[in-house]
Amino acid sequence: MARTSITLADQAHDVGSIIEVIRPDDHYRLNSSRRVRLAPGTPLRITRVFSETIVARTVGSVRVRYAYEYRNEHASFSFHPSQVRLLDRDAPPPRRLGRTPDRATLDLPDDVEVIGIDHPGIQWLWEDLAEFATDQGYCSQFDAIAAKLGIPGRPRDFTVNHRVGDINITSTVQARSQAEANRLVLAALKEVPAQGPDETESGTI
């Protein structure tokens, strides 16, 4: 799609629309004095629409300059519609973090396999990462990253609430993610047959 002088002011848009800046420039981060360099092609998602401005947040992280270093962070900006436009509709959408790339988007030889995070051949890497995070005291940071990417985290206790009929069940399960803990509880419940008290015995349960 050829670039034109059309801006967001000429295009239908709403919260959730993906946009880009029209020309490379430094922009003030929202509610901050820090300026961030943005270029066309950097996807931003609209989070708020006002009468004369819009607020958008980067889909991925951008390089933010601090006093003595640069950090890769997500950042929000306020734009006038004349500064931005809808991102090229023919361009592939940005890949969600943790989602296995489509082979068509990767420049790989035909004999190279694209593996996902659940592939048995890569589980050792997640285990090593978890062990390193624990040894270095990065437990909470690693847990947050693992949850964001959908990779297995450190083995730890999770609480699972489940309802069977009129009964609420709360279980504490050791797993590497909340999703894994939920699966373990559901699998365990399916293996336990529904049983009542022995009819030959009195008493209540």
C-alpha cells in the first residue's frame, strides 16, 4: 500500500485501532518529561479518544532514555490526529508476545522446525531459567515474565477454586502456572468417582 498524506483525521478509528506516526520524531511520553523516538511502522494501539487528541500505547516495547541508561518499556503518548495514521492494513499484525510465529513470517530453511513453548525439546530451557531466577533472587520478575509469555514458571503453590454441583472446592496445588494448576485439579476431579456415605453406616458428612 502506497503511503499518502492521509492522516487519522481522515480515517475512521476507535479504541483498539492500530496506528503509526507519520514521520520519525521525538515524542513526549504521556505524563512525563522523557522523550521517545518513534518512527513509521512502530505499532501503537489507541487506548483513548478525545475530541481533539488521542492516546495510544506502544504494542511492543520502545527504547526510553533515562539519566544513565536506556530501558525497553511500553509507553503511552498523546497525539493530534494529524500526527498519526492507521497502520498499513496490508502489513501483518504484530505478533502477540509468547505466541508461536507463523512459519510464513519467518525466513527459515525448509528443514528447520518451528517449535512452540510446549515442545518437549525446549522444556530444559524453561527449567534452567526458573532455577537461575531463583538463585539470583529474581523470582517475582521471572514469574511475571513467564505469565506474560505463557511459558512455564517456577514450581510454586497455586490456589484453585472449583464448583462441583452445590459444593465449592478450594485446592492448593504445586504447579508451574495457574493454567497448569487448573488442569491438574480438573484431571484429579475426573478421576475421583462421586461417592456418598455408606448406606450401612449412620452419621453425616
